Amino acid sequence: MLIVSQFLLWVVVALLVITVLALARQIGVLHERIAPMGALVADNGPKAGDLAPHLHTRTLDGRPLALGPGHIGPRPTLLLFVAPSCPVCKKLIPIAKAVAASDDLDLIFIGDGDLDEQRKMVLRHGLQDYPFANSPEIGLAFHVGKLPYGVLIRADGVLAAKGLVNTREHLESLVVAKETGFPSAQAYLRATSQPPAAA
């Protein structure tokens, strides 16, 4: 009888472990489904529609880099703020390269930290063909608080969109914001969900 009781107890424990694992997986799936669909926009710093600040710095290889009205090329420019110690940044770098190629954007990486670590990051992720500036001033100008952070500047130097970007959808929401004229996906949803005004 004691052996049967112990066996049943182990069966119950095993079922509880399986149930907890299944619940943990479902919580992860639910977390992904309710994640924000657009870049997370902070209210401080320059806003979409403002002229981008005039900024001058140098890339890691010594080339001058200027941002702002009159310094953007014929295509929009995506600034991606990254750090070697940021695991999400490492995941997002190849995604940013693909988005920039598919949406015809100039891509510039911005860091703020140890130069040797930044240079290792460039080599590790194959960023030699992209401008990479180690400039805390650029981060301060756009009020970057958390990484990875994206800023999309139109060809005329106007800030199209900005925000914390953790996924491909977040990055693509910056491009959608430029195309629709709304500063964020959230603003677009708010505008389109409101009933039309009565005549």
C-alpha cells in the first residue's frame, strides 16, 4: 500500500511539473502577443516633425560625420544606438541591416562607451561598411535612455520617428511612421480608431 501511495505521489508531482512548464510557455507566448507593435516612444527630446539637431562628430575610422538638415543624403537615415554589452542590440543589428536594405535607408550606428569594445563590435557584427560613431553627444541630443534605440531622419532633415526598438516590428514601425506621417504606430491607431466627426 505504501509503495502504491508513493507511486501515485510521484505521478502527481510529475503532472504538476508538466503543468508548470506548459503554463510558463503559455505566459511567454502571451507576453510576445501583447508586446507593443510599434517603437516605444518617450516624450522627451526632439519630436517627430521637428528638425533633427545639427551634430558633428567622427566615426570610429576617423571620418567626419554630420547629421541634421543639409547633412542627410538623398535617402532617409536610420540611426541605431547600440552597445557591445546589450544582448538585444546584438540580435537587432542584422535585422537593422536587412530593414535598411529593403527600405532604402542609410544606416548609421551610434555607440557610447569604450572605443576598443566598439571596434570589436564592428568586427564581430560585420559593420565595416556602415558609419559607426562613438558619441555620447548624439545620444544626449536625442534623449536616448535605453538601448537599442532607433531614430529615423527624413532626407530633408526632419525627424520622422524615434523610439526604443526591440524587434523587427519596432524597427519597421519607424519606417511606417515616416510613410504615414504619424509619429508612432500608437498615434496612427488612436487617429484611425476615433469615429469621424459629425458634419
